[in-house]
Amino acid sequence: MFLCLSLVVVSLIIRRASTAPALGLHEGVPSRVPESLDSNKQTWNFKSPEVSQPVRGSLGANILGPQNVDLERQNPDLVAPPTTDHGQLPNIKWPFSLSHTRLTEGGWARGQNVDVLPVATALAGVNMRLKAGAIRYIGTVLQRHWAYMLKGEVRISTVTPEGHVFVGDVSEGDLWYFPAGHPHSIQAKSATEDGAEFLLIFDSGTFSEDSTFLLTDWLAHVPKSVLAKNFGIKDLTVFDHIPEKELYIFPSSPPPDDPKSDMAVPNDTPNPYTFLLSKVVPTGQPGGSSKIVDSRTFKVAEKISAVEVVVEVGGMRYIDNLWHPTQPEWTFYISGEARVTAFASSTNAHTYNFAAGDVGYIPPSYGHYVENTGNTTLKFLEVFQAGIVQDISLTQWLALTPPELVKAHLGFSTEVISKLSKVKHEVVR
């Protein structure tokens, strides 16, 4: 039963993989083959000069036919899986570089949803780029969405159903959130000549950026006489300049530097719709650091929460138990290289490799770890379809379980069990 429980993220216990202590076992209890003998470590990385082959020890054989060398080099643990992999799992990886990109004069957008990653039924993502001053339409969508700034600076605005307004700026590493149905806008500032790039995460796996409710598209399909009556304007020529086609991402003059000078009325929402995550001091850990943001700190984001994780070279985000067994995790890799094994119970487990620009999706109750397998810092963002991040570490779980049960399951010695921490720690060494 324990194996069916979720071993997913949220405590973000990060440790140096190289410093993990050896585990003592009872005499007579079979143990796993030592790592050095079963050769289950990653066999090559993205920059390895050799051609990857489906060979691990005495298992497998070289490919005799044609190979997509570059693609296979990016997926070493799919080409030559570790022997701990077993059974069948749906694919949990999607590179944004394989998404179809929608190009406009103001920038571009590319998405990920169930059309390209069928397992991702609850969350979808959009990677968007705006040139300096460019606007991502005024409009609304039926899904909640949460955003993370990758580069540059943007100004966002929204109007609530109660008539409250909010206008604010966000920079690299910051967030914003729009509830479902709230009219909103996004515009790149001119702080840099390059404009801005960001992620949008929606709480629906079927979301498509091409099916949003745009202001220009709406008004183009309303008779001028109706618009005139609605706005109390008698001169129909006022509406001659409404575009016949939608304005999606389009060029414009940058907004004023001070958001207050860009407000129709002063902000009067009970809580801000932006969160300056870049200003939050990270929780330092032996193998890296983490920042948690949820509805306790970002109050308007009632249904979406996240953790920004940094893992140093040789480190690992420890195996965790996600205490949202019915909620999934959407992950975006910002920098570095990672190895992830996902366990879905019933002996089904697959290992995947991720790099900057890749999306990962962990369904509810999937156990997993994230290991830095590159030679640079690994940074990634974990987004949850839940308002509060809660967790219990695997170490604490075992420490608080009756010792004889742990011995019976894993063969740990009394000495090893006594060293397991009974208090939840964000990190262990």
C-alpha cells in the first residue's frame, strides 16, 4: 500500500547525491546489486561526443540502421533505460522546441496541451515572446492562468467582475495570476530592447492559445449601430478603425515607465495580481535552494501554487511524497540538465532526461526524483493545481513508520532507521 502512495514533489528536499550514506541491511535479506555493478547511471549526456546506442552492460545491441543522433543524445535513458525501469508509462516529456510556433509582427507563441502531451490532462502551458512595446491582446479566457517571467519586463492589467482594477509590473523571476473570466492584458515594457518572454500555465489540459476571447475579434463581429448604442456614441465613423481581423500579438508604443501613470483609476483590488518572487530570499539547502509560493503568500492564486528549485552540480531533489494525491505537477526546466524516474505503482517505472526548454508532467500519485546530471546549475519550476504546497519527505515518512514495518519492507538495520529524521526538513545531506 505504501508503494501506491505518492512519492512526488513539494518538500523539495535536495541533497548531494554523492554524499548519500550506504544503507545497512539485515543478514539474509536480498539486496539490490551495487550501482557500480548494475551500471544504471546515465550512460551519456547531451554533449557526449559518442553516438548513443541501446546498450547497457550485456543488454541490448548497437543500432545498425539510421539514427537521429541529436535526438537520441538528448534522451539517453529512453535509448538505454536503466534496469530499474519496468512496464509501460505514458510519455511525460514535451520539448517546447517541438511545438508549432505562431509568428506575429509583435512576437510569437508556442503551446503544450493534450494534443502533444496526452498525459497532461489537467494543466497546459504556453511559452510567449513579446517585442519591446508589443501587446498580447486585451481579452479573457475561461481558465485560471498563472505566469512566470523568464526574461524582460511586462505590464499586466485586469478588471474584476466587481469592477475593481489592478495594473502592475513584473520582471524576470516574478509572477502574475488571472482568475478565470477576468478581462486582462499583457504588454512588454522597453526596459530592454529585446522585450520579454514568459510562461503561461492554464488549469486545463485542453487549453489552446488559439481559442481565446479577443476584444478586437469580438467588436469586429458586432454591427456598428449596436456598438454606437452601447457606448452612447452617435458618430458611427468612430468604429471605422476597428480591425477586421483579430489583433493577437501586435506592435505598439511601450507603456510609460511608472505604472501609476498608466492607470485609468488607482488600483483598488483587495490583493495584488502580481507577486515579486524574484525578491523572495530562497531557502538554502546543501544541494541547492528553493522558493515556495502559494495562496498563503500570493493570496489571489487560490488554485495554483509553485516552487522554484535550484539544484547544484551533483545534487538531487530528493524523493518526496506529494500530499496532493489527486493533483498533478507541471514542470518547466529553465537551465541545466536533469534525470527523472517516474514510478506509477504496479511496478511501472520509466526514466526520462530533461534540458532547458522542456516541459515535464507528473500525474497524481506518481513518485519521482529530479537529479542534476549536467555540469551546470539546474533550475526548474514546479507548478501544482492546488492552492497550498504541502509535503512530507520520504525520510520522515519512514522515520515515523513503525520500525519493524520498515525493516520488513526494506531490510534497513536498526542503526540506519535510528538515523532517519523524525522532523520534516527542507533538506538533508
